[in-house]
Amino acid sequence: MTGYALAPGESTVTTLLATTVGTGLCIGSANAINQWIEVPYDAQMLRTRNRVLGRRALSQVHAFGFGLLTGVTGVTMLATCVNPITAILGASNIALYTLVYTPMKRSSIANTWAGAVVGAIPPMMGYTAVTNNLLDPAAWVLGGLLYCWQFPHFNALAWNLRQDYSKAGYRMMAVTDPKLNARVSLRYSLAMFPLCFAVPYLDLTSYWFALDSSIVNGALLYGAYKFWKKSNDKSAKQLFFGSIVHLPVLLALLMIHKKWNLSSHHRTKEEEEIEEIIEWVIEDDY
């Protein structure tokens, strides 16, 4: 919910709860339908063969029903209790995950880029829940941070799972082009720097965030560089676990350096004062 917390403007507890629950339901829907689609392939992989559908601890009908119910409920909640823009993002994320990313995993390495978009949308949902504005550059920068982070994170994970992915027929960079897999990890680790520099420029945080985030991003970049220089199980694990630490630290820094911008509240007061003056002038004329 960092996107929600960073967004300028006023919000209510009701909106916060509706955004949290609605977004969670949309994520649950996408994951459930994804597992429902991939039952035959999950059974071939060590990492996923013990999932409830693979073990037949849950029927496929119940899994699909759960995914459908949570999806409809989540999108409806976002539309009625938050705003239509956030609801559209939630629905789009479910569709992108289940109709694009999931089937693409078996046909093209571009699936990683599609999956990164899926991971980038939730923070944008948090931001639009407060601002009701998808055109705000800050929403896209926050989404961009999550988008870029996923490449070193997932590509490092995929390296150690490449045999599993290959066995199940998934077309991952780690399987089809290991060198590209490492280059992409390094490239998007570098991209974290300008995005973090843009955050204070957009008045979301103080400029101290640019300095502190550079230290954290530097650690991620170092891990990605080692993985690019020599891709092996050790460097992949270091990058993967480093990325797990990196993200919560980066999000914490966003909150620590958040600029508590109350300008929207001040503008509202000014507008009220102007309206009172206009009303006073009109009444005086009569």
C-alpha cells in the first residue's frame, strides 16, 4: 500500500480498507485462475507440484469458482467504494495475468515483460485510489519501480529453476538465452536509479530519498553485476535474496522521506474563501 500512502490528498479509513481488500481479492483471483490453468504443468515442476490443485486437495471447479468470485467481488468493491479508475486497473490486472502472461509463458520470453506489468499495477492502484488520476506521472514512476525490480528478482529465481521450467515447457530467458537473462537483470537494476531520482522531483519525497535510495540500489546493482559477470547458482541466489531485502527497504525509505504535501487541502480552503467572497458580493448587490 505504499502507493496509497504516498499519494497526495485526503483519504478515509473506509477507502483504505476497500482499496486493501479489493486489491487483495483481485490478486487472489489472478493467482487462483493462473493455478487452475497451469495444473498439468505445475505437476511437472518440483517447485509447484505440491500445490493444492496438483495434489488434488482442491477440485479445479472450486479453484476456478474461487478465482471468479474473488475477481468479481474485488473489482465491484473497488468500483463502488473507491473509484472506477482503480477498479479498471484491478480488472485489467486479472485479465493481463490470466489471458496474456500465463499462456505467454509457454510461447515467448516476452512473458517476463508482461509479468512485470502485472506486478507494477498494484502500487498504481493504491495511488489512484487517493488521487483518482492515472495521468499523474508519480503513479507511473511508482509502477516503474516495481516493474524494473521484478527483472533482477525473477531472472535470478528463474536461473536456479531453469531445469524445472525447461521440463514443463516454459520459455524463460534463463532457459532459452541465459546471457540475455543476466543482461536484462543488470539493465533494469540500473533503471532503478533514474526512477528513484524522479520521485523527489515529483514532490513525493524529500531529496534525501535520492541519496539513500542510491545506496540501496547500488547494492542491488552490485548483485546484478556479479550475476551478469558470472551467472551461476551462487550469484543467482545472492541476487535473488538481495532483491527480497532490497524492495521492503526501498519502500520503507519512500515512507521515511515522504513529503507530507497538504497543498490540496490548502487549495480547498482558498476555494471556499473565494466562494464566500463571491456569495457576499452577490448578496450585497441585492
